[in-house]
Amino acid sequence: MTDNSIISPDHRIRVHDRTFRPYIHRDEIQDMVRDIAKRINHDFSGQEVTALVILKGAMVFASDLIRMLSMPVIVEFARASSYGNSMTSSGTTAIEGLLADVTDRNVIIIEDIVDTGTTIHELIKHLGGLQPKSITIAALLSKPAVHNETLTIDYVGREIAPDFVVGYGMDYAGHGRQLDAIWVVTEEPLA
Ligand code: IMP
Ligand code: MG
């Protein structure tokens, strides 16, 4: 792994077997997270919320987001996997580890990125049966051009083109989660 931070727009890094270029600077990510937190603080002021963090990708976003929330917060985790080692969603999602007690709670699903929407769709279907008080979705990124499902994402950091990104928790074949910025795949060979 080369340097962890974006140095210039023509900076390139290699993650696993592909080349990535700078996409969203860490300062801009922090602004996006702050904006989402502000809206959640406004909408759920005086209420307790359950942050349901979707592993593994959303862990970094969630850890920044929950520290900006001003109401009582309970943190729970579920694991959803749809990508495996490729850059395209498999279209099927396995949800594991959803043992949290969500009945009567304001559940906020914390997701890194919504692509086809299958993961969110499956989660909502599953959670709906557990009678939460409310279900809302906070996603750092969304690719509306490739959504298969009709989705309302309550809090979105930014809508992006359907290109593959890594960093800030998001991986390519298990790599790149620790990058503090978001990088997008390029076709260029690594110099
Ligand atoms: P969906 O079920 O197709 O919406 O896929 C959502 C999941 O796929 C997210 O939780 C991510 O883990 C992963 N994902 C989608 N797009 C990307 C990407 O560009 N980079 C890394 N992971 C992604
Ligand atoms: Mg994910």
C-alpha cells in the first residue's frame, strides 16, 4: 500500500490488483458525515436511536457518525455480504448476526454505500417483521443509476456515478478499508 492520504489529483495507488485515483478527500467526507449527523440530531432530537451498523464496510463511517450524535444511541451490528471479491454486486445478500433487539426502537441502518439496493431492501424486509418503532437509512454514498429497488434513503452523504470506489471502510477484495479518503478505480496501468 502506498500513502494513506490523497496528495494530488494525479496521485495513484494500487489496491490489490487495480489502480485507483483520488475521488473524495477526507475533509469532504467529514463534511458529509457532519451534515448527516446534523439532520439525524434534528429529526430524532430527544429520542433514543439504535444505530444498526452494516459490517464490514460501514464501520468507519459509523464510528465517525455516532460520535457526532447528541441523543442516546445504542449500537448494534449486522453482517451483509453481496460483493465477494468482485466489483459487481452479486444481487443476492446474506444477512447474518442480526440478533439485536429492535422491537419498538428507532432503528437507523448505517450503510457505507447503496449500489443495487438489494442489501437495504433485504434488511428492511427482515427488520419490518421485528416491529421496530421506525426504520431510517443513513448511507454515506449512493449510486442511484444502478438501484434495482425503489428506495428511499433518508440520509445520503453524496450520490455518485456507478463507479467502483474504495477507502473509508469500503473494500476491494478485502483491501483498502483503512484508507482515510475515497478512491475510484481507473483503467490506467500503475506507473
Ligand atoms: P447492494 O446490495 O448492491 O446495494 O450493495 C451494497 C453493498 O455492496 C455495500 O454495503 C458495499 O459493501 C458494497 N459495495 C457497493 N458498491 C461498492 C463500491 O463501489 N465499493 C466497495 N463496496 C461496494
Ligand atoms: Mg457493505
